[in-house]
Amino acid sequence: MDRGVSTLLLIISFILLVLIVLNVMLFYKLWALEQAAQTLEAWRVHVLSEGKIPQTAVEWARILKLQTNLHNAELLQWKNVLKACVGLLDEMRFSLARLHKGVVLVHRPAESEQSADDPF
């Protein structure tokens, strides 16, 4: 019984360690996204403030093209971050399912031993 409890604690500790590592990775990815967004915003402000207000249709078209490129870059970054988040959540779900399966397997033999010793 004591060996089963220590094995269960070892399994739970390992799963928790994996979950902590996955959370740290997720935090880093979100932090990197925030830094990239701030960099893009600073670049956009710099591009727009480097000159005067556009006067011609060509200048306005250039600014609109820059804005479109920035928007597309931001969308791509958000898609990548969301894809990474979904992947990490799937890994966490898989780890939790394995943890649940391990807990159920560890408890079943202990329950059958107890029922054999105790008729009630």
C-alpha cells in the first residue's frame, strides 16, 4: 500500500511538473506576442509620424498599404499564438487524462484488497 501511494505521488508530481513547464511556455509565448505587438505599434507610429499628412492619393494609398501589411502581420502572429495555445491545451488535456487514468488504476487494486480484507 505504501509503495502504491509513493508511486501515485511520483506520477502526480511528474504530471504537475509537465503542466508547470507547459504553463511557462504558454506565458513566454504570450509575452513574446505582447512584445511583438508593441514593436509593431511603435513602428507604425514612427512610419506615420515621419512625414506630413498625406496630400495625394498615392501617399494615402502608400499609408493604406502599410496599414494593411501591419494588420496582416498582426493577424498572422495572433493565429500562430492561438495555434500554439491550442496545442499546449491539447497536451495538457492529454496529460490530465493520463493522470486520471493513472489515479484510477492505482486506486482500483487498493479497493479490491480492502474489499477482500473487510467483508462489509
